[in-house]
Amino acid sequence: MTFLEHEHHRSHRAQRKHEKQVRRRERHAKPHRPSALDRPLSMLLDSQVLTFFEWCQLNRFSERSGRRILRSGSGPPVVQLTKQRIGITVGANKAWQASRERAPTLTP
């Protein structure tokens, strides 16, 4: 086998290996689960329940911060969905956000 033939085989082998890795990644990729946050916020009903993770995403803070806020007692009322799963209604979140508003401070 000549040097050029060897290089051709090697590059073809590398290409097949890459294609195999891409196929494996696609096969094991998690499908997108529909979420309440996939729709515009104006379409959410006040009685609609967000999961804890969706609530954290909506308010743009981490799950750890969300747990800290709820544990402190200053967070919105929680809906117990199952024994270990909680949620927050959209209306409760709006009321909680409104209670946290403050007037802007002007510096001289």
C-alpha cells in the first residue's frame, strides 16, 4: 500500500468514526418535553401550575436560589403536586413579584 493510499484509508476511517459518534449522540439525545414556558407569558393562565424548575426558569434564578427563597418563607405559596413534587401557580408568582417591587432610588 502506498503512502497516499494509506492516508486515504486513514482519513476515511476517521470520517466513519466521527459519523458513528454523531449518530450515537443523536440516538441518546433527550427529546424536548413541552413546557408551559414554550408559550408567550401573556398566554399563561393565573390558575396554571408551573413546576418548581419552570418557576425558577421563569424568574431566571437557579434551583438552589429557588429552594432558598421558598425555605425562607418569603416566596410565593406552593402547590403540593405529589408527595415529593411542588409547583407554583402563575397567579401566585405574579402576586409574589408585585410584592417584591420597590421604587427606584435616585442618586444625586
